[in-house]
Amino acid sequence: MSVFIIADIAQAHEGSLGILHSYIDAVSKTDVDAIKFQTHIAEAESSIHEPFRVKFSYVDKTRYDYWKRMEFTLEQWKEIKTHCEKVNLEFLSSPFSIAAVKLLEELNVRKYKIGSGEITNHLMLEMIAKTGKEIMLSSGISNYHELDAAIDLIKQYHNRFMIFQCTSKYPTSAKDVGLNVISEFQDRYKCDTGLSDHSGSIYPSLAAVALGAKYIEVHACFDKQMFGPDSTSSLTMEELKQMTSGVRFIDEALASKIDKDNISEMQSMKAIFEKSLAVNCDLQKGSTISFDHLEAKKPAGYGIKASYYKNVIGKKLKVSKAKYDFLTEEDLI
């Protein structure tokens, strides 16, 4: 399968439908497969006691207020999904409550992406598993014990699932990306793996694909200086396009096997670039050839192959040779 690339807008729209729809149009020009949002229903998922992850907002007094501002109605979500489909983007949205799952089921989403904070939310996981749809799990703040339990639950319902290495640091430094975990997941869970990256750079995604990841998720925004919790951890549209191009290149390269024993297409190149033996100085008839007398010159086929030089050393010349003349079998005794 080809690598599946997700551009995660999350809350970069700042609760504005206009900005959100602008993101859909912009992302559609980057060759990603899907665009992802987050479905928040403040009353169902949060309370006034929830602390800010990062105190960034000049608008919201509480985290609850922030989630409230990120809400959209069912009809608005329907319009969002329709817009995505019109520009050939799969619509994805991570739920953070049972109420959000019910809303997304109304939209008939094809698969679910689960944020790492929901890995221990078995209530919601079971509801999603019962839909029979694909489940993409983000591992960010979860350990293996918690991931094992979530996957055991999902396996009871026989859903296809995949797991993403993710580091919940915003932005993520190179030493914290955890590329080693991709192969650990492959060995432990025998499933497709992915990377959900927060580095704000294109490099981890390219490396992950080279290591066998089949899913890539990156945050995206119009500008890294924009207001919001994920801006510095995001790719700009130009970076997103560059990353996607790199992923597609690497994906095709990995899928295209080369037989190094079959060089039939290289014969014309070999004739140009390979070399024939020559002498590097004037030599008289009867001279004994030594290593120090030899040079190798392009093209091949004008003398003895350069790789056969040892067969020439110690032999005598039948004829005199000028500097840089080719050597043939007929020239030697």
C-alpha cells in the first residue's frame, strides 16, 4: 500500500469556519490523502477544572472555554466534510467524547484517529470498535501496558488498526522523535505503523517512511507565528508540499526493487564509462610492461579491459607504443 498522509489542522482554524474552509482548499493542493480536525463538545469532554496544556490564549479564561469556542454544529460538520470530498480529501476528525463519536457516526466517517490522551478511555474505544471501522491509535502519552490494553480491546471486535509513534512535545526535538519505536511497534503488534509528528520539520516523516511507516500525520498551518497551541509544531503549506513530495519519492523507491545482477539496460553506459588499458609513456618494441607503465582510458572496447591489467604485467611489446596508446592482445608477447 502507498503511504497514507494526513494533514492535521486540529484547532489551527481558531473556531472560524472561514479559516477552516480556507485550510481545506490550501491542503488540497499539497497531495496529501486526508485532512484531520478535532471534534470537541465541551460539555461532554471537559469541565472548568481542566488545566491548560500551555497557557497561550488571550481569549479563553479556561480550557473549557477554549473547547467551547472550537465547537461546530452537526450541519456545519456536514458542510466541512462535503467540502473535503469535493477536493478529494478524506475527512478525518478525532473525537474526544462519546457525544463526538455519535456526531461523527452521523457524518459516516470511514475511519477514526484516536489521540493519545484517549488511549485509556476504553469507554470511547469500545464504542468506536463496535462500529467495525479502522482505528488509528496515537501513542504519545501512553506506555506499552496502556497500549497493549487498548489494542486487546480493539482486537475483540476485529477492527483493522494501526499505531503511530508520537511524542507529545510541542515542538518535538530530534532526540525525542523516537524513530526506534516504529520497528518496536511493527514487531510487537504485527500491524501497519505510522508517525504522528510534532517537530515542525519535514525530516522525521521522511525517515519514518524509509523505516517502513505506512502512515504519516503532521500538523499544518498557514504560518508558524499564528495564534494557537500547535503552530510552532506545524508545517506550513509549502513545507507540507515538500514533505509529501519526499514521502511519495521514498515510497516509490522502496516499492521498486532493483536486480543488481541485471545490468542489460546499462550496456550503452558501460561502453562509454568503462575503460581500456593504455600505456602512460613512450615504450619501445621489446619493452617489458610493468604496473608503472599502465593507464586506463575511456571508452571500453579499444584495448584490453582495465580489470585485466595483471595479465599484462611482465609481458613484452611486439611493437613500439606512443604515450597513451591503447594496449591490445596483439601488441603483446
